[in-house]
Amino acid sequence: GLRAPVKPLRLTRHALVDRIEFYGLDVAWVEHIAREPEWTAPDPQPGVERRFGRVAELGGRVLRVACVEEEDHIRVLSVHPDRKARPPDAP
């Protein structure tokens, strides 16, 4: 079957400068979690989804990526390591 084209990621300045650069994160980790999260949760802000994934290079720590799924791209609003994040099926 035909695969849907991969939507480009658009990072806000806040996500890129205040978060990714500040924490020393790799944009590739953010892209992976935005596109293939291990789990998701709604954000208090309407239309925004929190996408979570563990990053082996960060010792398995979880990154939370706040995204808006647009028709032709994924907008990344913010990113940060989330110490309290647990998958919904975790005890």
C-alpha cells in the first residue's frame, strides 16, 4: 500500500531555543517522539496533544513533546524532560 507522506515538523522558537537548546536535546529525538510517541495525553490547551517517549541517550528519561497536528505539518510548541510522566498502563 501507499504510505502517507511524512509531515514536516515545524518547531516554534520557544521549542527550539528555550527548550531543545536549553536542555541540550537532539532534534532527532523530538522528531521521533512527535511522529511515533510511546503514548499520548491531552494538553489543557485545546487542540494540543502531549506526546511522550523514552530516550535511551538520556538514560531512559521521558521527553514530553507538546504538538499541534496541522493538515500539512506537525507544530511542536514545547519540549521538556518529564520526570513524572508514566505511560497510562503503568502501575
